[in-house]
Amino acid sequence: MQEYKFTIVLEPDYEAGGYNVVVPALPGCFTQGDTITEALQNAKEAIQCHLEGLKADGLLASSLVTEGELVSTVSVPAVYA
């Protein structure tokens, strides 16, 4: 079975707790979880659901699949706070 690989971004939710997840290659595809493990599982389910919707609408294209991306963080001075 063919598999797609998507870069996801997990962001801690400092107010509510847990993690928010976005999928940059799939605009509008996002989820959350109380733990990293739950957020990752929810991300898989959200991606699958999103792809099913795109396929049903005839919009699924291989160009949506991204591989080899690197997600990192950078620090900037807190002079803007």
C-alpha cells in the first residue's frame, strides 16, 4: 500500500494545555491532543479524513504530498513583548 508523508507542526497550547497540530500542505487540516502521542494519532486521522474529502471532491493531487521538509524553531530577542 502506498503511503503519503506529510510534515506536521505541533504547537504547545500553554493556556488550555495539550498540543495544537497543523498540516501546512493541507490548508484547513488541523487537530489537537492532550499529549504528543494523542496529537500525533489525531493528526493521522485528520489527514486521512481531509484526503478522503479532497478525493470525494475530485481535488486530490499528488502535488499535495511533500517530503523532506525540515521544521525547526528560531529564537528572536524578546524586545517586542
